Amino acid sequence: MCLMQIGEKLNKIETTNKNLLEAKRGAYNTRNFIAHDYEGVNLALIENIVRNLLKPLKDEIIEIINE
């Protein structure tokens, strides 16, 4: 559910930062996949997102906020 919220919130951010635009797109697509096909969600994919992609995304967002 938290990944769904992240995707929803990121989708509302307006930015021209190419890295964040790509992250927004990926997060929103993940949100849609979880929301509309929760029985078919690949748990290994979700684990990979949580373990490897959330921290870099957080760092990117903090960097943009600080600019």
C-alpha cells in the first residue's frame, strides 16, 4: 500500500528533472499495477523495489527539495 501512495504522491509533483520524471513514471506505473492487478503482483519485483530503489529515490527527492 505504501508503494501505491508513493506513486500517487510523486505523480502530483511537477518537475523538469529528468531523473525524477523517470522515477515518477516508474512509481506511478508500479502503483497502477498494484492497484489493478494485486493478485498478479510479482513479490520478488516488489522486494527489489523496496530493497534497491526506494533509497535512491528518496535521495533524489531530497536533493531536488534542497535546490
